[in-house]
Amino acid sequence: MVSWEVTVIPRVGDGIARVSDGIARVSDGIARVSDGIARVGDGIAWVGDGIAWVSDGIARVGDGIAWVSDGIARVGDGIARVSDGIARVGDGIARVSDGIARVGDGIAWVGDGIAWVSDGIARVSEGIARVGDGIAWVADEKLVLSRIQVFNIRGL
């Protein structure tokens, strides 16, 4: 796992916040985080780099792991498990419950149509982007941020 520090500059747009340097971008009350960590658009979230992403309320995991389409779980390479019509993927990749995609191990998960990421990457709640652990925090259109540490998830 590779880590690095980046000094970010806050940018406020649409009354929420945007952070440059590929860390967290919030537009229209949602949030986007680049560099394969977590991207949220239009109340939906997905994680890049072949881990997992959610589109139109459907969870899809790339790279032969597992994907869900039209409420039907399809598994490749014997990674995922399906129970009660809900796709669950082990090995800390992704979990889908009640049509909501959750990814463990501090990568990203989506709940109630709102996306948030643990371990200091990004959190979105009630249309407000919140980033913990010294990255950025957006609340009431105010952004507070400091030096950040981002983890590359490709090695997971």
C-alpha cells in the first residue's frame, strides 16, 4: 500500500465545497474523490480501480469480482456470495445490502443514497460533504482542511 501527502486548496462551488489535487470534490451537495478512492455523483457512489462502484442504485464490481445489475447478482472468479437476493463480496472488496453498496476496509460505502468513506477520506451526510482525519470538513458551507494522507487502494 502506497501513501503520500498532498497539500490541498479549498474551492467552494454550488454552496458546498471543492478540494483540488484529486482529493475531494463536492458538487450539488454530493462529493467526489479521485485517485480511485471514492466517487459520488447524483446521490450515487462508486469506487474506481476495479474495486466497486454503484450506478443507478445498482452495485457493480469490476475486474471479475462481482457485479449486480437489475437487482440480480452475478459473480465471477468465485469471489462474491449472494444471500436473499443481496450480493455480498468478501475480502474487503464490496458488500451490497438493501440495494446499497458498502465497501469495507476503509475504502467506501453508500448508505441511504449518501456516500461516505471511512479512515479519513471523505464523508457525505445530508447533502453536505464531510472529510475527517485532517483532510477536509464541509458543514454549513464552511470548509476546514489541513495536510492529508491518501492511500492507494490498488494493492488491496
